[in-house]
Amino acid sequence: MKTIGNRSKNLAHEPAEKADEIQLTVQALKEKLGMLEAAVEYMDQGISVTDSNLICVVCNQRFLDLLDFPADQFRQGMPFEAFIRYNAEHGEYGPGDPEQQVSERMALAAKFVPHRFNRIKKDGTVLEIVGNIMDDGGFVTTYTDITAREQSEQALRNSEQRFRALYDNNPSMFFTLDVAGEILSVNRFGANQLGYSVEELVGMTVFDLSSPAETLRLKENIKRCLDSPDAVVRWEIAKHLKGGGDMWVREVVRAVTDAENQVCIMSVCQDITDARELSDQLSYHANHDALTGLLNRWAFENRMEAALVSCHQQQIEHAICYLDLDQFKVINDTCGHVAGDELLRQLGILLPQHVRRNDTLARLGGDEFGVLLENCTLRQACRVANDLRKSIEEFRFVWGAKTFSLGASIGLVLVTGQDQSLVEILAAADAACYVAKDSGRNRIHVYHEEDSELSARKGEMQWLNRTQQALSEDRFCLYYQPIDASTDSDNTLHYEVLLRMLDEQGEIILPGAFLPAAERYDLMPRLDRWVLEKTLSLLGANPRHLARLSQCAINLSGQSVTDHGFTDFVIETLQANSVPADKICFEITETTAIGNLVGAIQFINTLKALGCRFALDDFGSGMSSFAYLKTLPVDYLKIDGVFISDMMDDPINLAMVQSINSIAQVMGKATIAEFVESEAIYDCLVDMGVDYLQGYHISRPQPLAQLLGNQTTEVD
């Protein structure tokens, strides 16, 4: 019984304990529910829970805020349709019938299917809406403001599009290569430039785009990039076009590490085809003669320099031919420069056919050509030189109705490299060429160090160099020698200006030493200009002397007389120094006048129209002097001193002087006798009626500055 009593007592306490337990559970649930509700309210996302009857049983404030639902109009427990209708009536679903919009959306909601989409509100806010289905048929929907994220993603997409557009359309070719040279990517512009599509190029190698000869260089450059990650390697290379041909590019490459930490090669290529072609054209024109298409002197000398190096390094011999045409001046003077140019063009086609494949043929200037025969013995060189000479000899140049034959004088020098410089070799070849010309033309002369003829030419070359140096240092001076009238007793001045050179110590050098070299190497125009400019400058600076001056005779070379620019120079210099033209008499030799008769007559007539006088120097030295005399409008005949100097002992020379003087009187020209060195000659010439006398018997040449200085002193 006691046991039963105790059991009954325990049962009496059980309901109370259960109630407490339930109360505690309820309290815990309330707390958890409160925490859950608080968590839902404080979430950054909007949340709504809709049951299977499409009643919104749960929604937080963030949901109302994000969708702009007024808090005083919307609350939990309202139909889902009320929310939809509010949005439709406020235009959140865009233009259209609100009722239809509500109907469509409620039909979709009733299907209770998961959904996920972005919705852009009228104010531009972007909401990400995600609906998940619950077991009882309702659904939980979250609403997240992803406006900032969407803007960032859109900015990234825009940036990627811009980058892709820039990458694809940049006017440079961009390649990404793996370490083996395979093309991983290429921009569209680059692919189009080469004639490919992007898809065709990806998977090819850079070696496929270049000639096999470039493969080694490309591999070496890629290796340089990989070995030195910071290195930037540049080169120029020709890339094959799909349709054939090549495109020259300037390529810049370096190694980079991609996002996956893989090393690759970045390559940027710029099309330089036009620049390369222009460079090639400029290089061609810099190295080739425009008229003949042959190499020019500059390129020829460069190859000679390289040949000299090979002489030393490889112990081989070369040869140089210096070729000068013999009849070129005749064709130029007879038919004009157009004909001369055409002749040179034809020779530019003919001559290469008569040299060896590896020989260098060049036009050195004017009618001069050079041939470099590499790895060539003297015997072989003579054979080639003779082939050239014979080809020119057998060639006939036709111009209009005229046919001309030609010849060539060739100087040949063996190049051994033993203490030979480029200048020395060319000078030796030039000297040998002139010996060939002086020996009768149309022949070959081989240079030998001990050659006496070449020694004379070397002497001329030395005088040429000394003369050029004297010109550059203004080491020339003027002398004068009086020309006396045989019957004139007044105090007027008539003299001939003479040129003298001063050596490095100031000693006088007579013209017989330096003029032959100046004439042979076309330096006379510079000397003539110096004499004319200096003489007129002195006369213009001494007006009182100029007033007393009757005639000042100045010698001119044939090179100046035939120089078209020299006439203008004379006129300009006369005007610049205010010297009357009738005070100046130009002396030209008979040989000069007859050698280019048409040019001489034109030169004389032009300056005579201004008032200048002309004297025909050394008259009588040529066999055809009298035949040309009538055509030359000169004022004076200067009788050749060869006849004057021994006329007292040679009756033939005396007769020549008498004849020249008589013919001059008949033609109305005055005569001047030079080389009057004795009183007997002087008296004989006066008795004969020669108009003017000049020579040591009258006066030796004296410095012109001394004459001007004395007169200035007397006047002052």
C-alpha cells in the first residue's frame, strides 16, 4: 500500500512538470522566433514568403523598401496579387494594360516553379529576384539590390569590348606565342593584314610565316626573351602573306607571364613594307648611277675598301681597271648632251656583258668607268680589260644620220694590299689611264711602280694637290707685264695679268710648274675665276689707276671658255666691282678657239657686246690658223713668241711675223708681239708696224700690287 501511495503521489506531480516543460519550450520557440524575425528584418535582402494560397505570410521591411510598397498599405497576410497589382498600376512592369500584366504574373506564380531573374525598376535600380519552392507549395523569394554590381559588371563588359575593339582594330599586329613559337592568339587586324582569319593563324607557328632561312634567327630571339624576362628584342623580318608575297614588319617581342602563371611571348609587329621599299629605293639611288643604272663611285669605292681588307685577310689579289672613253667629247660637242647621255646609257647595257659574274662595274663620273676584278690575276685582268676595249671599239653609236666609232683608254692596277690605300690605287689607275691616252688612245696601260711615264703622271698629281691646297689657302698672287704701243707716247696703261703661286715658305712658283696639271685635271676654271675676281677687285678698289688704264689683259683657259656658267660669272664680277667692260681684254689661245669654234664664238660675241676686247694668243702655232681667222671676232692677234724670239736669225720666222702682221692689218685687227727680248727685235717690229710689244726688253713681270701701291703714293 505504501508503494501504491507513493506512486499516486508521483502521478500528481507529472502534469505540473509537463506544463512547465511546455512553457519553457514555448518560451524558447518565441525567443528563437523573435531572433529569426529580427534577423529577417535586419537582412540586406528583401524577403517574402507566400503560402500555397498565394497569401504573403511573411515579408520584411527591406522587401517593402526595395519594391517601393508603402508600409501603411502593405503588411503580412495580404494576397500576393495586391503586391502585383500595385506594381502594375505604378508602371513598374513597363507600358501595357495593368490588368493583363497582373493576370499574366499571377498565372506564373500559381505554377509554383523556381525562378531567378533581374528586374530593372523605373528608377534604374536593378533587383535580383530568386524564388524557391517550399514543400507545402508556397515559395520564399529574396530580392537583392545588385545595381552597383551590375554597373561594375557592365563597366567590365564595356571595358572588355573596348579592349577587344582596340586589340582587334589596332593598326599593329599583336601575337601571343607559346615558348615553342606556336601562335596562341592574334588580333583581327593582324590576321587581315596577312590575309588570314584569326582562326587560321591560331595553331600555326611564327616559323610558318617566314622563310626557312629566318628560322634560326627567330628561335635565337625567342630564346633571348625567355632567358632575360625583362629583355625587349627588336628586329625586322619579312612575313609571308597568305595570297603570296611578303610583308616587311618591324617586330618587338618580350616574355610575359599570363593569369595562369604560364610564360608566353608577346609580339607586336608594324608594317614597314612601304618604308622598306623607300629605303631600298634610296639605297639603290645612293649606290647607283641614275643615267646608266651601274654602280656609282661611292659604291665602287666601298667595294674597293672591302676588297682591300680581303687582300690582307685572305692573301688574294684583285685588279682595278680605270676606263676613259676616247671620243665622248666629240659626240657631246657635235650632237649635244642628250646624245652623250644616250651613249652612256647604251654603254651601261653593253659593258656588263664583258666582265665576269662577280666583277664590279661602275660609272665613276662623266665618261669614266671603273671595274673591280676580285680574286683576279694580272693575266686574267688584262684579258677582261681587252674584252672591254674591243667591245667599245666594235660598238657603233648612231645618232640621227651620224654614226660614231669609239675607243677606250684603260689603266690597270694590280691590288695586292701591300701598303696600298684606296686613294693611292685610284690615283695609280687614273695615271695609268692617262698614259694609255697619251700613248695613242684605245689601249691598255698596266701600272708598274718603276714606270717612267707614270712617274711623270705622279709628278702632275703632286702638283695638282699642291695647286688645290694653294687655292684653299689663297696662296696665289698677281703679276703684270706691260704691253707697250709701238707708236704711242701717252701715259696710258696696257698690261697683261700673270698668275704666280706661293709655296709654303712664300717663294714664287712660276705657272709652267703647276698649270699643266691644272689643265689636265680640269682645275683651270677655278684658277681663272680666282684671277678674274682678284684682278677686278683690285681695279675696282683703285679708281685712279682704273682711270689711267687702257687695257688689262687676262688669260682664259679653254675649259672656262666652254663653261656656260663662266660667261655669267664674268658679267656679275664686272658689275660687282664697277669695272667698265672696255677696260678688260681676254686672251684665249688659238688652240682653244679652234678646238670649240662654235662655243668660243658665242662666248666672244656675248662679252664683246658688253665692251670687252679679245686677243687670240699664240697665233700662228696651228697649221690652220688663217683658215679660222675670218670667223673669230677678236680685236688682237698675239703673234706666237716662237716666231719672235729668233726672227733675227731665221728668215722663215721673220717672214711668218711679217705675214701675220700684214693679214691682221688687212682685217683691221691689231697685233701684239710677245717675247721681245732684245733691242734689235724691238726695232725690227716697230719698223714692221706691229702695234704692241711685250717682253723682257721692255719690262720683266712685276707684282701688280706694287704697281697699284706706287701709283697710290704718287697721287697722294
